[in-house]
Amino acid sequence: MWMQERLAWLVESYAIDVCGYALLSNHYHLVVKIGPERLPVWSDREVIERWTRLYSGTTAARRYLEHQALSAS
């Protein structure tokens, strides 16, 4: 089911655990736990990579991931 796959992807991408969910015909209920204990082990690069999985990212984020200078000087 696409919803279960999407939830698994979100758990891999962000510091959350899915505690429970219910899929109904026109909506869903989702209970998540934020897992701050995972955050200290993520590097700045890993945070940006995880964020850009869902969002296109800013120019600065793309340049950082491509090891380019972040300033014009």
C-alpha cells in the first residue's frame, strides 16, 4: 500500500517513529513520536541531504552538497 511505503520513507528520512495509524476511506489518523535522540549523530550534511529528499532545497544547500563555495567572493 502506498501509504505504508510513504510512512516507512518518512521514518527513514526524519527523526520520527510511527506509533500507530488508521487509514479510512477519506482521511487518516497518524500518531508519531519525535526521536530527538537520533539528531546528535546526524552531521550537517546528513540533515541537508534528508531535507532535500522532500524539498528541492535552496541554492546554498545545493552548493553545499556539491562542495562549492557558499559565498560569491
